[in-house]
Amino acid sequence: MTVRIKTLRDYTNDYHNSVTSPEKFWGEIAENFYWRKKWDQVLDWDFETPNISWFKNAELNLTENIFEKLH
């Protein structure tokens, strides 16, 4: 994985993108990982309930990703 944030401007841009388009932003970040089952939906939210779900129906084993990156 490459370093995304090298300057304050990079940080500001990433922050802005994460707030204005969280599904797109976090979906792109998540593409850097190995998923046993890819998500059906990045973000499902209902603030009236409140109910928030990230990476709905996905399966991820973080340990696999740690060892995958070491190779």
C-alpha cells in the first residue's frame, strides 16, 4: 500500500472526500485489502433509527491481510 497523505493539502483533500462522499472514499480504501467476500454496500445509514452499517455482508480476515502484505 502506498502512502496516501504526504502533505497537509493531501490530508485536507482526503478529509473532504471522506465527508462529502464516504461510500466512494472508503470503498476505494477497502480495495487495498483482500476480502473473502466483497461487500454488497459500503455504507448503509439511517440517522433516524439510528442505524449505521459499513461493508454490508462482507467477509474480511484481517490476519490474512497482514500476512499477504508481508510477501
